[in-house]
Amino acid sequence: RTVYHRGYLRLNPFKYLAGFHSLVLPAVIFAFSGIFLPGAAVYIRFDRIHHPLARSSVYLAGVLANIAFLAVILMVLRSGAVSPGSDFAALLHFAAFCQICIIVFNLLPVPGLDGWGVISPIFAAGVQKLMNALSPLIVVSFALLLVSSESVNRNYASRIADLVSGFGLDFDAIRAGKSYAMIAGPEGCGICRELSGLVSNIRD
């Protein structure tokens, strides 16, 4: 009922906006990658979820969804249905890479991320409340540390690279997929170009 009354099941996109997750975090990601990943508000009444394991499972749900998406992408890539050198295959490689990055990042035990949400029930209510209040600042600070600190960045990138290799993804295809999906770049948006060409062909 709360979800409906807050407008989450309506088609008005402004009902979904959450300042930090919908605007600030996507803007930071866009600034460093050229990929725009808008976020939405998810309304959860934690005051009605009393069991610690149930609270943890709420935070795990998003990560499990990302794992499910990753599994589907890998299944399509390995099925042979997509030509290995095609633009679509490159986009799938990049999509799988994004899922891996999101899964790893969200599982970090940093306040504001799902990893913290999973373990937060073991802490006192006062600690949880304080961390929740500080979470936007902590996440942004951690993201800046990840970008600015060479040792942290190298260590983090190394773990991501190990996972990417373990799943059999191709780094060249990932790079090609990223350049193709970028909204901001030397050649603009590859997907937008293709869609524009498709529309022109349909009109002709």
C-alpha cells in the first residue's frame, strides 16, 4: 500500500526521483564514463520489517537481480546466437562488465551500499541511524577515493579484471561496447546514430 500511495506504480517519472540516487550518483558515473545510468527511488518500510534476516534479504534482492541479469547475458553470449564480432556482442560484453562492476561495488560494506545494508542489522540502532544519515557523503567520498587513489583503484580494478576473465569476457569487446554505448564521446552516441539511421531508412 505504501508503494502505491507514494506513487511508485504510476507512470509519472518525477515520482521516482531520489535526489542522490537519481541525480548525483548518475551524474558522477556519467562524468567519468560517459554512460548515463539514472536511478530511481525505492520505497521500503523498514519499520515493518522486524527480523534482521528479512532486512538483510531486502538489500540482497537488488544484487541477486544483477546476478540474474549477468547470468542471462552470459547465457546469450555462450549460446552462439550472437555473432562474436558484432556490435551487439560488444554491447553484451559491456553490459556483462557493468553488471559485474555493479555487483562488486554494491556488495562493499560501505554505508549507503547494499553490502552495508546486509550487515547493518548486527549493529545497534543508533549506529544504523547515524550511518544512514551519513551514507550519501560516505558513498561520494568512497567513490572519489576509488578514483583518486592509485593503489585503491589498482586493487579494485584487479579484482574486477579477475572476475571478468573468470567469466570469459573479452576486454577488447568490452571497450568496443563501451565506446558504442557512450552518450558523450568523440563520435557521440553510437546507439543514437544507429537508431537515427534506422528511422531514416524506414522513412526512405
